[in-house]
Amino acid sequence: MEALLDTNAFLWWAADDPRLSARARETIQDPDNEIFFSVASAWEIIIKTRIGKLTLPESPESYIPTRLDYYCFQILPIEIKHVLQIWKLDSHHKDPFDRVLIAQSQLENLPIITKDAKISLYDVDILW
């Protein structure tokens, strides 16, 4: 199985946070699954850290690549087709980073590992 992490799922996994559901945890840790991390999530983490809404144990420029390598997550780049897909999305969700993840999920046929109920309003599969 392939799946796309949302930003909180990535952060909760990396911190061994109990807010990550058992199903999400099992999906991520299954060695037969390929887990994707979007560049949009890296961007979101950097912005939230910079403006003081997120605190990490080290700088994002170290924290993100270290965890991606350690957990063998695949990087999903933001392509022009993903950005153009955002035009087709209803306005249920205003968060620009989540809108990129939704577009990526739709175009790459990847379920999203997320607790965000607003994402479920779109035509995407949710793993939680």
C-alpha cells in the first residue's frame, strides 16, 4: 500500500505522540507500505516554526531530512499539475497546505493519513 502523510501525522509519528491513531501507526510502520511525505508539509513545518506556532527539538533544516531518511519516507514533490488541481477543489478547507495534499492525493491516487475531518469532505481516501 502507498499512503500520503499529512503534516500532523508526520510530526506525531516522529514524536511518538499518542494522538496518532493505531491504524495510522500500523500503516506507517508496515515495511510493505510506501509512505510519502509532501514537500508542502516541509514548507508548512518551516513556516509554522518560523512564526512560533511549532517548536521542534532542532532546526527544521535538520529535523525534517533526518526523520525522512530514518523512516525511509518517500518525498512527494509539488508539481504544476498538483497546483492546477487546486483550482478544481471546493472551498471546504482554506488551509493552502492541506489543499496541496488533497490535490496530490487525488492525482497520485494516494490515501491520506490524517485526522483532519475537513479533508474527508473531498474525494480522497482517508486512513485514520
